[in-house]
Amino acid sequence: MNNTFLKIAGEKRSLHVQVAREIARKILSFELPQDKIIPSEVVLCEQFKVSRTALREAIKLLSSKGLLESKPKVGTRVRSRESWNFLDPQLLLWLTDLGDNERVYQEFLALRRAIEPGAVALAATNATAEQRVLLSAIFQEMDEISKNFDAERWAEADLQFHRLIFLSTGNNFYLPFANILETMFRKFISYSSGNGDTCIHDHTAIYNAIMSGDSHKARQANISLLKECTQRLAMSA
């Protein structure tokens, strides 16, 4: 276990975020074990070469994400994994930046299988006229990219397609997942479609079902897409 941190360099306004990221990386990689008391404020300020104000802001940020907990006369400890807010986009970004993300992608895909078919079915019923127009524009771009594949353009278009579906459900509890997609989807798409396979046929089926208001076909088309994703993920591993 390595509890030593390196000096942080950068603009003062972002120092606390950089410090938080470095501490988070050690927590997420289990270099700092759960329930472990982290080094003291004096030690951390010296290692990072930052002020107490920057360090305290970093600790506050990590505490808000469920990673740390501070108690008087005890110190600041790493909270147990079940307290970590894995729905926090910034935490997800730090997690995926660690690399070796196959397990993370598998877990993300499992979450998608649990919630996305229902979201697609709701979007088929509840999407507004404006949202359907926007979905059509995004899909047309996806169809064009699939014929002349560009990984960066595809990742952005696919992200916007699925994000809009969550926003079109008419259900407030689905909205946070649209934000999660911002962080996870780009990396997931890049990993699973590295060979240029866009599954455009499944995306077409989803698009057509939503546009026609057929929630059953939309759900089934999405299940088919996620099965394809499972296969592609296995092949990419």
C-alpha cells in the first residue's frame, strides 16, 4: 500500500479538484483501503504542496461523493464501498481514468439492461414532437456515419441518441441517467465499437419504434441492441 502523494501543480482555482482526484484514485484502486484513516492534514498538505484551504475543499468534495468521512479527534477515514456514489459523473470519470475498465463496462452494461428497455418504451409513448424531431436529426447523422465510420463522430452521435431517449421518458427519475451517459457512454462506445460495428440495424429499429409510438417494439429493439453490446464487449475483452 502506498499512502504517498505527489505535488500538485496547476491553477489555484482547480487545486482542490486535482487533490480530490488523486486521493480518489487511491481509494478507487484500493491503495487506500476501506475504513482506513488517511494521512493527517499536515502530512497531506506537505505531500501535495497545497494550502490547508485547498486540502479541506478536496476532502469536502470527496465526502460529498461518499468516499470520505471526517470525525473530530478521529481523523478522516475511507468509507466502505457501499457508500460511494457511483452515479456521480465526476467519480465515474475518475474511476474510468484508472484504466483496465472491463469490469466497469460489464457493470455499466448490466445497469443498462436493467433500466434502458423501460426508458426506450416510455420514450416511444412520451417523447414530445420537438424531441422526436431532434431524435430524427441525430439518427440521420448516425446512419450517415455508419456508412463511412468515424469513431469520434459515432461516439458523440450515439451518446446523444441514447441521452435523448432518457430525457424523452417524461419520468424525472430517469433524468440522472442521461447525465451518467455523458461520462460512461463515450468510453463504453469506444471500447465496444472499436472495430467499427455500430449495430445500426438495432438503432434503426429503436428509432422507428419510438417515432411510431410503439413502446413494445421499442423495448424489444433495445433488448436486441444490448444483447449485441454484450457480445461485442466479450469480443473486445
